[in-house]
Amino acid sequence: MRSAYLVPCFTVVTLFAAACAEPESPPLSESGKAALDAVLRAAIDAGDVPGVVAMVVDRDSILYQGAFGIMDAAGEESMRSDAIFRIASMTKPITSVGIMMMREEGLLALDDPASDYLPELEDREVLVSVDTATSSVVTRPASRPITIRDLLRHTSGIAYGFSSHEAQALSRYAGIAPRAQPILHDPGSRWTYGMGTAFLGWIIEEISGQSLSEYLGSRVLAPLGMNDTGFDLAEGDHARLVATYRRVDGVLEGRPNGAVYTPTIRGDGGLLSTADDYSRFLQLMLGRGERGGVRLLNEESVAETVRDQLEGIVVVEQPSASPNTAMAFPLGAGRDGFGLGFQVDAGDGIEGRSHGSLSWAGIANTHFWIDLENELGVVLLLQLYPFYDEKAIDLLTTFERTLYRERAR
């Protein structure tokens, strides 16, 4: 990817008080690594997934890496550990860190109206109804403006068509482009997954005077050594790009990569990355804003980022409005919170990640989590549709259970 693109321990009572203890992360035994290998290999051998790369890190080192299966549509190329994946919405946390860097610099505040920076969001109205027969749309004024915080925590009311029947109807029947659609509810009143982080990317461009690619490249990716991460595919890297697969009637069907890669440059998706590169970003969060002597965020900023921001509401299940694209998601719906760019786990940690762990995913079943208490970062990358494919989620959860079981031995 060859991107050419910078940067203090913190004190929050509850989660961060525990996290700041910086527990030692014991190395994974050889038998533990073999157990993780077996999980991944079994999923390949069963035909559950075409190919996978997984990596486990602590704040300083790689504890495990595995690559299994195939990476091309013809099934002829073995998966390689440096394979490049379309990480889609795993772009969102990186964009969110960019916004928090701007906050540190006094360029914006979390509770600023987003319309201060993007006038198109001013007076965005709330959808009351959309008539699919007549294409008529009824809206009402919102109770308050959309804020930067709303965009970060997905409480703006902005939705995606693949996970909202209403947003899909606005596009399909009323002909309203996603960027211009009315919001689904008053800002702050509910959690709805959507393209809010795309607006954050446009805000970064407005404030910085740079393209999003230039800003994230120079301020986040290059300082972390994420040289294989970017919105474009470097010349010579086409052979490393993993083909996408789709499960059709239970059968995996590969789609060959085109001869030319057309980049998508948005704050909510579009980055290409590798397991090694994205693990560097996870280590930044494990290091409370610092990795390898490079500090991107101070500890107060990280504490605010990882704090549950939902204030009395929770992450709720998003419906499958386009089953070929995404099934209902996410894990932890009805329980978990959401920080500034990350889902915040509210579980008890009995079988895996600790309470307060951070996570998110990309639509082709790229997944990560950051266990702050146990000082673990995990990346598991596929290129398989639909999102939250049952076999993909089975692999993710089995890998998680196995990892924590083996570390406890």
C-alpha cells in the first residue's frame, strides 16, 4: 500500500482505573497457538469460510498470527499473512481518532453542532413516514441539532439502507440520496447505525483543507507505520488483494478482483489494510494513545473515546433490510454501549473479552476487538458476504473462546 502520511496514561474511575494497572499479557504457549490454528483450519476444511487471516497482539508484540485458506476467486492462491483486505467500516475507528486529534487541537468540540462545519446538516428533519406507493415523504423538525458526538456514537438518526427499511425506502421509492435523507429519530434519543462517520470524514476535510486520505495518511497511518493501509491500492499490490466471496444457497462463490481497483474515499469505509497494520492501530488504543514511542492522543482523549457515551440507551439490533449484504447485527445488541467510534462491551467476560472491551467490524466480515483489561488486541479478517454470515460469526466466537481458554491455562 506504501502510504506516506502523528501524537500522552489516563485516569478514569471504573474501566480505566482497572485498565491503567497495565496487567502483564502472558505469551501464548505453543499449544495455545496450535489450538488457534486448529480453529481456523477447521473452518476452512469444513467449507465455512474461504480464507482467513488472524492476529493477536498485546501493546508491544505479536502473540499469534495465522493465515489459512485461499485468497483468490479461482481457489488457486493460498492465503498469505500480508494479504490486503477491504476493511470497510473498520475505517470508522480510524476516522474517529482523527476527529479526536482535532478536538485536542481545539479545532472542534464534541458537542458542537455538526452543521457548524457542514451546513448541509443544518435543520435536518426527522422522518415521520414514507409512502412507497406515492413516494411522498412526511417529516418534522428535530428536537435539537446533530452534534459531533452524535456522529461518533451513532445517535444522529442517520441510517444505512442495508440495515434500515426506512432509509432503503427513502432511496428506492422517494429517490433521496443517502447523504440528503431525513434522520430516523431525534438526535441522541436512540442508537442507529449509519453513515455518520462519513460526515465526520467530510468535516475533517473542511477543517484541515486536506483530503481525508491525506489527513489520515499523514496524521495517523504513517506515524503508526501502517504502510499497507490506505484508500488506494499501490502499484504492484494487486496480487495481495483478497477476492470477495458470497454464500449463495450455502455455497461459497468467489468474485474475481477487477483489473483496476477503484478506491472509495469516505470516513465510514474504504480503507484497505492488513492484519499486521490494523493490529498497530489496536496497539495504539492498548497503549492509551501511544504506540512505539509515538503518541497520537492524550490519555484524557482516549478515556473519553472508550467511555460508553449512550447515556441510558443501548446498542440495538439493526435489521437485515438487504439480506444479501448484511444479516441482523451486532453481537451485544440490547446490552452493549458505544463510545466514540467503538462498541463498548457490557458483558461479564466469563467466556472471553472483558467488560469494557472495544470492538467493531467491516461489512465483508472483517472483525476486531480490544480487551483493555487483559491487554489484548485481536483482528480476524475475511472477505465474505453477507455481513454477520452465520459461519463467519461462529468462527469469530469460537476463536475468541479458544484464545481466552488457552491464555488461562
